[in-house]
Amino acid sequence: MSHLRLAPRMPHRVPGDETDAERLLEVVPVVRALLHRICWSPSDVDDLTQEVLIEVARALPRFEGRS
């Protein structure tokens, strides 16, 4: 398999849609910008960005798309 899979496809997704990993990577700049406003250290921003993305990836299987 050529793509990293973080979770099974969501029920509302259609075949050929982007993978969850690709969609998650799209929000990295937004997460980094927000964290940069909260903490000024670039290394802290990198660490926190990674932690946020890990938690999001872990929560994907429980996401029901009702929000």
C-alpha cells in the first residue's frame, strides 16, 4: 500500500477520495500557525504540532462526522 492509512475511511467518504493521512497533512500549517501564537519557541511548536497530529490520528476512528 503506497499511502499511510490512519483510520478506516469515514462512512460519508466516496471511493477515490483522499486518504485520511492526506487530509490530516493539509491542516499542518493551520495547527503550526495557531501553536506559534501560543508558544514562541520553534522547537516547542514542532513538538506540539506533532503531539496534536498524533492525538487527532488516534481519534479518527471514533470520529462520527456529526460535528
